[in-house]
Amino acid sequence: MNTHGFKQRILPLQPAMQRMAEALLHDEAMAEDAVQDAVVDLWMQRDKLDKVLNIEAYGITLVKRRCIDLLRRRHPTQPIDEAALLQTQLPPDDTEERYQQARRLIDRLPDQQRDALLLKYEEAKSNQQIAEQLHTTPNNIGVILHRALQTLKKQMQNPINH
Amino acid sequence: MRDDFSHIDSELQPLLEVLRHHGDNRRRQEALASKIDQLDVSAKRHRWIWIGSTVAAVGLILVLIFPLQKETSKHPSMGLVAESNFTKEMVQQSVQESSPTASITTTKHPSRSHALIETDDQQDAILADTIALPLAIEVASALQLAEAAVPLEAPQTTQVFIRESTRLVAKSSNSSTRKSKELPITFLAMSSANEGDEFPNSITIKDFKL
């Protein structure tokens, strides 16, 4: 499997792998590390991956094993029920649906409010960075964001009128 | 820059969490893609290092196998004189033409091969005067020197050995005095002198010194 093929097959698995890791570790940063380790493991085995029938299940199992390793390292003295952890089911995912709903509300905002809101909460940028990008001042960004949130709140409270 | 949303109305928090979650996942995927690119570059680099080391190792082995070729480059004054093929039969014929009493026989040896040139008397040591072929001249020349170094008491034998696959030496020994002398024959590069063979049927001489 070449690099392009690997990315195409493995990167879409990241959200599920992250979800599983967070369910086992209850720690977002550690879960991220576990997923990255699992992807490196997959990369090492890339020549054999074409033979794997269910690549998602394979990737999830690898993540579980990395999580168990991390838990052992974090709590070396505590016994770990490895079998139970390996049986953990992937939590259901409705994030994409919820994201689309949120975007429907946000896309109704004026352009500047929508852009500022997405840059702030989706892109995790600071007011200063947003101001540079939207060619205004950080103070003005604060005002724009405040208005955007107020409008969103009204839309959510009274969706029919909006 | 992560916002904790604590200052925002609780009604809006789930919506903003969804945005944040979506953004985080996209950034994680970008980080993973970057990591894969790094791994790819690293794997390619390792492949080239492996190829480079293999080529270097093969080169080193070639240099070790053909040390005499290396020597030629160190001593260009020796000069390239001729490139000829000599066979055992050609040498044998030349030796016999120049000295009817001389003979070349080949014998097998467990660890090395050698050609045995048996001489009955000192006259055979002047083979170099009459043999035309450069290989025979060189052999005879080395034989002369080797024999001169050992007291000439019959029976005397002088052998040509192949050393280290490619190097020829003339060894003269006297069974009664148990003395021997070994001198190199200064062919600088020869092929087809395989360990375990008899005297090579074909010796390619690229350079030699008279």
C-alpha cells in the first residue's frame, strides 16, 4: 500500500479511533496520542494491510491495545481487565449530524458574524488572529462574536421565526 | 487556543462544542497526514541509505577481492604493457619449446591449486631467455630468483602457487636442505583464478612488470 492509498484508507478512520480511545482513556490528549501510535503501527504494517478485510475493526483493535498500554503505564500498580477493555464497543456517533444542524443555524448569520464564529470555535483562533484575517480590530471581533452568539441564541429559542 | 465556553450561555454550549469537536478532528487528521508524510520521507531515506550502504559494501568487497588493481593505480609508473590471454597449454608449449627437459604438470591440492614446474638442472632456470610469452617470462624470472635464493642441490622443485585467488608466487624448495624461497610473480591483475580450480585455464593479464 503506497502513501496515498494509506492516507485514503486510514485517515477516515481517525474519528472512530479517537472516539474509542476517549471512551477507554477518558482523556482527550492521551486518546490523541494513542490514535497516533496506532496509525504509526498501521504504517509499519502497510504492506500487509491490503489483505485485511475489515480495516476499521483492525484499526480500532490496534487503538484499544495502545490504550491498554497507556493505561498500564499511567497506573502501573492497578490491575487492568484487558479482556473487558478489548470488548468495549465503539460509542455511537452523531457528531456529523449535529455539526450539519449547527452549520445550518450558523450559515444564516451575516457573513462577518459567521466567519468570526467559525474561526473562533471551529478553527480555535484568538481574537487577534481573527481580527487580522477579517481586517478589523480584536475589540470589534469581540463585539461581532457577542452579536453572533446572541443571534444564535434567539434562533435556537425561537426557531420558527428564524 | 481552546475556549472553555464557561462564560457562554448553557444553551449555546452544545452547539459550540460540536464546532470545536469538528475542528479538533480535522486538525488531528491533518496532523496524522503530516505524520504519515514524515514516515514516508523517513522510509524513503532509509531505503536510499540501505541502497547506498549495499553499493558501498559491494564496492569495498570488490576492492578487497582485486587488491592488485588498486596497486596499479598507486604505481602508474609500472604502465600497461599488454593485455593478453594465456592458457595453461600455451605456457606449457612455450616452456617445452625452450627447454625440452622442463615440464609443467598440474596437481590438485586440498586448500589451493598450483602448477608444478619441475626442473632437472639449473639450465631450466634460464627459461626467460627463450620463452616469448610474457607470462612465461615472468614465471621464469621469478623461478630464477627463487632458485637463486636456495642452494642448488638436486633434487630441486619450483612450484607456482596461486595465492589469495589472484596472486601468483614462485616457490623454490630443496628437499635435502629443507630450505625454500617464495617470490611473487608480478602480474598485477588476473581473473579466472578461482580457488579450488587447477591452474587457471585462462589467465587474463592486464598489466605486468618485466
